[in-house]
Amino acid sequence: MNYEKHITVLGSTGSIGTQALDMASFSDYQVDALAFGSNIRLGEEQIRKFKPKYVAVSHETSAKDLKIAVADTNTKVFSGKDAVCEMLEYLHSDVCINAISGFNGLRPTLSAIEKFPRIGLANKETIVAAGEIVMQKAKEKACEIIPVDSEHSAIFQCLEGNRGKTIRRILLTCSGGPFFSKTLEQMQNVTVADALGHPTWRMGAKITIDSATLMNKGLELIEAMHLFAVSPEKIEIIIHRESIIHSMVEYNDRAVIAQLGVSDMRLPIQYAVTYPEREISPCEPLDFTKLGKLTFFSPDRPNFPLLSLAENVAAKGGILPCVMNAANEEAVGLFLQEKIRFTEISDLVSETVNGYINIDHPTLAEIETANISARKLVRNKII
């Protein structure tokens, strides 16, 4: 690269955020700003290492403690629920990596679109809940949205130079999670620790549980629809246990292009920053002589019902993707708190979605209202 890249990392203390900063250290990117929730110990370490101009901390008490801890630095600390959006007003980085978890990433994404030429988006819930609004605004502001999810980064790479009507189908790969081949009965009494035991990736708790229920793949299907402007009928989900092929695209001539690599999120993070260039990375090379075999299976929809629910919601659109996402976030949170069983996640999400009246082309206000009401519905079901 001919000049130093400037990046902002939202969700800097989470799994994607820490790996983004690892890439920043490896590639000598200038980190302009950070945002995180309440992990001030790690946040302070990041401030002292990367010396950002600004930091946003959503948790008020943590922000107060952090201001005291970094009073000897030149970093300005924003605090409160609107801290991220307020901070973004001061920034002009080349790329904003949005790794904030869940629906909370929506407003920061919309704010970042106003200020940055490119967003490396790891927050799929932003697109699931408000895909039409986000993609339209990005188009109006000429802001590139480059996906950071390994699967969507793979699709993005496979589509380079081949957009539009030549696509026959997108093959979205899925590891199958820790309960591959298990029945609903066998999953009745699985523990939180069991569900967090992903076979190939090390991720945050919420996304790991989503991988265990296969909801993550349902969310990714909806995300792919918006990112690549394709109908759900053109997206096929395939279980690929080894997580070596990150996704594929089949074209009208039946040629299939796949993106392969080791299970390392630093690769898609780096590509979101350097695109269209490819720079040297710290990722391990893929040794084909040690792979042994690559396996593929159809998803087990009867025993993982959230996948079918997500496919139905993708076809209907409207407010339902937001409702499903909100209900799922709430149910997963309850499971992580050991207040419900693993199999009750799908029950609660399905009941909430199936009882909700759809709204076509919802406004941002309607989406935010649905997010709140869907969560209340889930909580009320377990009282």
C-alpha cells in the first residue's frame, strides 16, 4: 500500500474487534478510534497500545472508571448509549470495522455510513433487521459495505468481476455446529458449555450459540440477500464440517468458484480493509496435503427448526426479520443465563415470529419498536 490506512474499530474488546486490532498491529494501520461496552481492563490496554484519538464506552460506570484510568493519555472518552454515534461525528477514517454485537450495532452502522467511505461489517444483525434501509443509505452516500463474516467475505470474493444475472446460486457453507447429527431429544439437556463448544471456530458466546441452533446460518441467508441483491431461492445452505471452503458461487454455465482458507477471521477482516488489494497476512497457509477430505451434507431442518423459520422469514421480509432477530437475541441471552433449555430457544423464537403481524417496508422507527416489543414477548413467555 502507498499510504498508511486509518481504521476505526467498533466492538474492539470482542472476538472480531481484538482480531481487527491484531491485523492493525501486523499491518501498521493507524487506529483512530475504538468503541466497546464495559471491558475497561482490555480497553485500557488497547488505548495504551494503539493511542486512538477517541474512545466510546456505552456503559456509563465503566466509562467513568476508564476516564480516570487513561487520564494521562490524549484519548478523549465518550460515554453513554449514544456515545458511539457521537464519537463517529469526529472521524474520517478510511474504514470503520463494525463488530458491535447484535441489534445495538444498527445505529452505529447508519452513523458510520454518513462518515466513512467504507464499512467492514461484522454485525450481521444490522442487515437482518434493517437491510433495505442500510443498503439504500449506503448507496446514497457511496459508502462501500464489505462483509467481514467469513462466509460473506468468501461470497464477495467469488463474485468479483461476475455480478448480476450470471449468478445461478450462492452456496452458503455451514459447519453444522457442536450438535451436528443430534436429535431434538438428544439436545434437550445440553449445557451452556456444551453449546459453546464449536468444532472449528472460536467466537463470541452469542454467535456460537447461534451456530449451535443453526440460526446463524438463517441470519446469514438474510444478510446475503441484501448484500448481494439476490432472492432467497438463489441461496443454498450446505453443511461443510471442516470449515475450509467458506462459501461458493455457481454461475449460469455451471462453473463453481469457491474461496478456501484456514479458519482464521483475520483474513476477511484484512480484506475488508485492503480491498481490492491483497496484502501479506499473519494467517497460516492452507496445507492441502493435510486436509484428508472435505465433506458436505444437507442441513437437518427437522432437528434444527430455526433454519426453516429463518428461510420462511427471508421469503416474507418486512418487519419479520427484525422480530426474529430480536426474539433470538433475547432467547439466547436467557439460555446463556441458564433460565431456559437449549431447545426452548427455537420454541420461543418461533412462537414470537408466528404471532407477529408483518409490516412491509418498515421505517427505522417501526424496526426499533419491533425490536423492543419482540424481546418483551419472549420474556413474558417464561414468566
